[in-house]
Amino acid sequence: MKTSAYYKSKKVAINLLVHLFLISVAITCIFPLIWMIGSSLKTQETIFRDMSLIPHKLHFENYYLAWTEGGFGKYFLNSIFYTVSVVFGIIIISSMAAYAFSRLKFPGRNILFVMFMAAMMIPIPGSFVPLYILLNKLHLRDTAIGYILCMVNVGLSTSIFLLKTFFDKMPKELEDAARIDGCSKLGIWWHVALPLAKPVLAVVVVFNALNVWNEYILALIIFDNPHLMPLQVGLARFGGEFITRYPLLMAGLTITALPIILVYIFMQKYIVKGVTQGAVVG
Amino acid sequence: MLNASYITVIALVFQNALAFLLAWACDREIRAKNWYRVIFFIPPVLSEVVVGLVWKWILDGNYGLLNGWLNAVGLSGWAHNWLSDPNLALTTVSVVHCWKGFGWGFLIFLAGLQTIPRELYEAARVDGANAWVAFKNITIPMMIPVAVLVAILTILGTMQAFVLIIAMTGGGPAYHTQVPVLRILGSIQGSSRFGYACAQGIVFGVVLIIISFVQYRFSRSRKY
């Protein structure tokens, strides 16, 4: 009896230590965010003295100022516009391409697919100089469409790979049945393949949406016009210009970070799946 | 390049050690482990600009929270100009980079740990192995492939970690946190030397592609 009590208390002690360790790391994960939100509710005068996490008086007007005066409203809408259009483009193109790679026999199929996969390995930092020059020549620099095209291209390879893996495993009988019922190839893609691929599509959507929302470097190179900039560039610009207006900056950061955190919490099942699959792909 | 290597080494060692420890701790039967998993992956989903600017504010030399706390508990000697001291800036940036990155390693390690069959541990216990021996002879050998994968992903990710640096120090003070990608950007925007920037980009791209290729071969040679 004594030994079992001993083992039990030992186990409790170990679990306690483990929890302590995990909780301390978890606090460091969340703390900067709380501090960010706390700081965004202080005024220009109190922010440098007030070290309390949650200030006594909450100044929500910072958000209003950041939205209008700081230009974050504009940046926010731009970001939403880019995210939605890029994700839409990626979904249409990559699902069609993946379906074609998986089902249709056409000359050069393998070479094309390998080219797509090779494109996945080229890092953006290695390619943005030629991209910059190309966009300049096409007069697409500093335009929304140029940025959207680039970002669609960035997300395409991985999405095609994920979807093709799924289509390869999909049973052919379903499509045969549809074909007998008189469905065209496009019809099969739309009525059979896409609905079945919903779980994979969800991973693709969530991942690309996060990616576009957080993208910084391409937007930095492409946009000169502040009216077209997405949030990330807008933030960096604001941080550079109004270096001391911390409450507004923090409000802007919160505006940028909050949608991502919300999406993450609701969609975390798909994100975890994407990470573990994506890690294998690279 | 040297600076990027420095950050990479720090990230490789500390970030992945932390990630592995956390994954190992989360792999056991404990309460609320899904909560931990959700929380640990919050920093990686945030953008580098957001992370950089928030930490810049916390680490601010004059008004930052960290120095404020250090002063409040009487450790004024420990307070530093974290981001403007040439000797410290690079380390500070590296630590923040680790903070942002460990969630990835954590998730992959956790997925790896969960593929180890429980029967192995039970067999070991029947054979009289204690926890440490089981860890040494089962967990570590089974995790080595995953660890290599995480290490390569870390190298790739860290070599390209420049947005964080733009947001936190802009390459300063006096180029002490300069990294390759920042140089390329500087060549375009600062001096418009496109040919030079292109050459830099290609050299850097080739290095990354070689690393990716090793990783690609590696993930091919092994099934998950």
C-alpha cells in the first residue's frame, strides 16, 4: 500500500512540474498580445509611465483614430480585398490544374508537374529581383492586379500538390457514373471533384488566407502608392513615420492581429493538419 | 551571411530544444493538452511585422516593459538597450525569432511522437526498463528523422527571417543585424543596382535551393 501511494504522489509531482513548465511557456506566448491590447487602450501621455497591464481608463478612441487618421481602415479593406481575391484565384486555378494533372492524359504532363513542384522550392528572396523588373516592364508594378497575380503564383504550387494528392486517391467510379449520366469534364470537376475535396480545400483556403494576410515583402516591393497597400506594409510604414505614437501603433497592430487569431482559433483543426502535411512536402 | 548563420545556430539549438521538450511534455496523458497546443501555435500564425513591432515596444530601451520591470525589482544593472546596443541586438532578435518559431517545431515533433507505437513502451516496461532507458532507447532513435526534418525547416525559415529584422531594427545599429535578404532589398531600393541585387539574389537562392533539395530527398526517402 505504501508503495502505491508513493508512486501516486510521485506521478502527481511530475505532472505538476510538467504543467508548471507548459503554463510558463504558454504565458510567454500570450503575454505580448495582452500587453499589445493593453497598450492600445492607453493615451499618449500615460503610455510611457503606466506599466499596468489593463489601464484604469480604457481609451477606445485610439482604434477610431488608427482606423481613420492612421489609415488602417484603408489598409484593412485592401488586405481583405487581396486575401479574398488571391484565395479565390488559387482555389479555381489549383483545383482545375490538380484535377487535370491527376485525371487527364496530355503530352508534357509530367514535365509540367515537375516544373510546378520545382517552383515550390525557389524561395521568394531569391526571385524577387527578377519579379520586380518583370512587373515594371509589364506596367503592373504598383497595381492591385500585379500583386494579386504574384500572390496567386506564390500559393499555387503547394495547393496543386495537396489537391493532386487528394484527387489521386479519389475513387474513379464516381466520375464514371457522372460521365454515364452525360456530364462533361468541366461538369465532373465542378459537381463531383470539388464537393468531395472540401476538407482539402479548407486546408488550402485557410493556409493561403493566412499567408496572404501576413505577406509583407512582395507588397513592400510592389506598392509605392499608400492607397493600395495592405495592412502589413501599412503597419511598417506607420511605425516608421510616427515612431512615438505607440497607442495608435498598438491599436493598428491589434486590428491586424485579431482577425488572424480569430481565424486560427476557429480553424485550428485545418491549420494543424496543414502544418503536419506541409512539413512533409516542404 | 554571418549574422544569418548566428541566428540560425541559436534558433536550431534553443528553439528546437524548447519545441522538443514541450512536445514531449504534451505527449503524455495530461489535462488541457489541447489548450496548450492551441496557445503554442499562436506566435507562428502572427505576421512577422506584428511580432516585431510588439516586441520592439516591449524591449524599448527607455520606455519598454522589460526594462521597466527590471528596474522595478531592483535589477537596474540588467536593463539594457536591447535593440540599440550593437553587442546585444542580434541576440535579442534571435530570441524573438525563436519565440515566433518554436510552435512549428512543436507541432511537427508532437505529430512525430504520436506515431511511435505505444506497444514499444509497454514492451520496454515489461522488460524492466525505467522511464529514462525507454526514452533513450525508444523515443530518441524514433525521433531522429523528425528532428532532421525540423532542423532543415528551421534553417530554411531562419535564413529567410528578415521581415522581423526590418520591423525590429532595420538592420541597425550600424549593420549589426544585417542579413542577406536585407542587403538585396537595400540594393534595389537604396541604390537601384539591379544587376548587383540580382546576383546577390541568385547566390542566396542557390544556397537555399541546395538546402531544400537535401530536405526534399530526405522526405522522399522516408514515409510518414
